[in-house]
Amino acid sequence: MAGEPQDDCLFCKIVGGHVPATIVRETATTVAFRDINPQAPTHVLVIPKAHYENAAALAAAEPALAADVLREAQAVADEEKLESYRTVFNTGSGAGQTVWHAHAHVLGGRGLQWPPG
């Protein structure tokens, strides 16, 4: 069921403390941790503690929680002292989503080209 922890979800296991992660921030509704395969000097994932398959599902079901994720992305950028950064939500395998739990990538610390990909 949407919003409920999923036994087979890596990020739900991180939220539950069953899989280790380098956590940089945690609130009542979100967790932010370093990506294990960083694509920039700063690469932090911000996830809702509640399980939603992707950003679109999260925004449709719980817009306030989606806002919490975005607010925490800014807080991560502030703590990392990033003057500029990119926030990315991959939705679907064709866009590069590999973990089916909504998450924002906060990338910074180097120049980021456009278009991405």
C-alpha cells in the first residue's frame, strides 16, 4: 500500500535502520544520505520516510510531504555550502530510476552541464 514500508525496498530499509547509510540530515518525515555512487563532489539523496514509488506518486498523494523533500534538498545544499546545485527526480527506468522509492538527488560542488544525460 502506498505510504507503507515495503519489505523489498532498499530505501525503506535505510529508513528502518536495517541498511547502513551515511545520513546527513533527518527530520520527522525525511532522511538525507550520501549516494554510494556519487556523480558530483556532493551527491545526497533526500527521501520521504513514507514509501511512494516516484516523485509523481508522492506529489499526487501527499503534496506536503513532497514539499518537505524539496525543503530538505535546500537544507542539504545550505549545509554543504553549495552556491549552486541541481535537484533531480528520476521517474521511471527510462529516466534512470533504479530504486522505486521517491527520492531527490542533490548534486553540486562542480560545474553541471546542460542538457544532462
